[in-house]
Amino acid sequence: MPPANGVMVLTQSDLPSLVATAHAAENRLPRNTSDPSDGVRLWPVSPGDTRRAACARRHAALFGASLVEASPDCSRETDLLLAAGRSAHEAGIGRLIWPAHAGVALNPESVDLDRASEIIARALLIERLLELDIGGGLTIETPFADLSDRQIADLSLDLGFVPGDVWWAARSTDEQVREAERWTSAFDAAGVRIGAPAGPADTAG
């Protein structure tokens, strides 16, 4: 089956994933909501993380996207992109969005250029491997690879929202608190104070 017009977004239920999903939904209105090849499909990157998985389901509902319910939990980016690329091809989807970015956590204005280059090179490599494996027609896009945290925050504000329903919104674990502090700094740099993000209660494990 040749890939068609839909788009699949790799989502970690974080702010870059939310922005990527919003952009994809805005630019790809589904002609047939029962057919994922006509619209947006979300691939949860960490399906074993109950907080992230629950948030991915809410994002799918919010943007009218379909959700890959049985995505494998890949620890390596290469395995992740290969698995998602094959899944996209099988679903008739022609674009895979990988919203990885190389922002520096301690400096919202900075970008790790080595990491940005790695993201772009890996996407191109996997795209070529998939072309050999399943044929052409699938593109892997990395729109945020060389963006800083501040620039991601600016994109979020351009869309008219500040983080609310992202996986770290509840701030109930040390990891969530660290991530919330990181993005609070990014929005501070953009001139917006977000405080404690207000999102749906997170009752996941």
C-alpha cells in the first residue's frame, strides 16, 4: 500500500509533541475520520509510562486524531523510528513527524548543535533504510531539531496556549517537577509566567 496524505506524530506527551500535534491537526483536516491515512495519528513513544500514555489519549481526543494503542516501548531512537515508520507505511500514512529538539535544559535560549545534527542525520538515515525496506513515499520530518526551549515556547504561544495538559502538569513526581521547572524558565524567557500549569487531574499511576 503506497503511503497517502496522512501524518503520524511521535508523541512523548510533552510540549514539543503537543505543538507538533496542534500544527499537524491544523494543516491536515481529515476527509474521513475513520481512516487514519486521511488525518493525524499519534504514536506514543513511551506507552509503558501511564502518565504519558493517558495524556496522549487526551491529546488524540482534543485534536481529533487517532491513536496507536499498541506501540512498542523502544528504548533506542533507531528502533523507534523504524517501528513507527513501518507502522505509518502500513496505515497508508506518508509523513512521520519526530518532534525531538536539542534545547538545553539549563539555558532556554541555547541549542545543543551536536544533538540537533544527530536528530536530523538519524531521521534521514532511517528514511533511507525504510525506503530500501518498504519502498519510497514516507518522509520523516524533524521540524524542531534546531530549536531552543524558548523557541518552542514561542510556537506554543503563537498557537494561543500555554502548557496545561502535558505529562508533567501534575508535578507529582521529581521528574515532572524538573520538567515543569525547565519549561517555566522557557516561558519566562518568552515573557510569560505560567506558574503551576492547570490541566485535567492526572490520576494515572
